[in-house]
Amino acid sequence: MKRWMVLLMLAMFSTAALSGCNTVSGAGKDVQKAGEKVSDKAEDCKDGKC
């Protein structure tokens, strides 16, 4: 019974850690896209198209 609980806890921790990595990765991509939009707009304003 004790071994079963340890395996269950390990599985739950692994699942939480892996889903957390995917969430952070997705957030990083969103921030990167937002940064690209800001950079593009800054370049447009720099050329006087603002």
C-alpha cells in the first residue's frame, strides 16, 4: 500500500511539472509575439508612418 501511494504521488508530481512546462512555453511564445508587434510598430513610427 505504501509503495502504491509513493507511485501515485510521483505520477501526480510528474504530470503537474510537465503541464507547467507547457504553460510557461506557451506564455513565452505569446510574449515573444507581442514583443515583435511592438518592435514592428516602433520601426513604423521611426520611419514617420505613425
